[in-house]
Amino acid sequence: MELRDQFAIAILPAIYRDTCIEWREIGTGPVDEHWRDGLALEAYWKTDEMLKMHDYKFIKQNQNEETT
């Protein structure tokens, strides 16, 4: 299992919880039977964004260390 998968698994419960709270607040529910797939895709999208930020910060940190 890759780090990306582990991050997605870690944030999936929070995405599920937030989605259920939102549905409860607006009085709706799942639109179709593939709603769980959408939540998983959102978890991977957020994971990819987190990893991009981590890589960006790591690269910037290394550039700063090389210039000092």
C-alpha cells in the first residue's frame, strides 16, 4: 500500500462525516448509488493536493538551505 492510499484511507472518515452532516442540514441524501465512489475520489483528490503541498514545501526548504 502506498503512502497516497494510506492518506486517503485516513481522511475518508472525515469526508464521510462532513457529507452526512451536510445532507442532514439541507435535508437531502445520496443522489445515486455511486455516492461512495464519489467520496473515495474526493479523498484521493485531497490526498494528492496534500502531497503536492508537502513536496512544494520540501523543495522550497531545500532551496533555502542550498542558498544559505
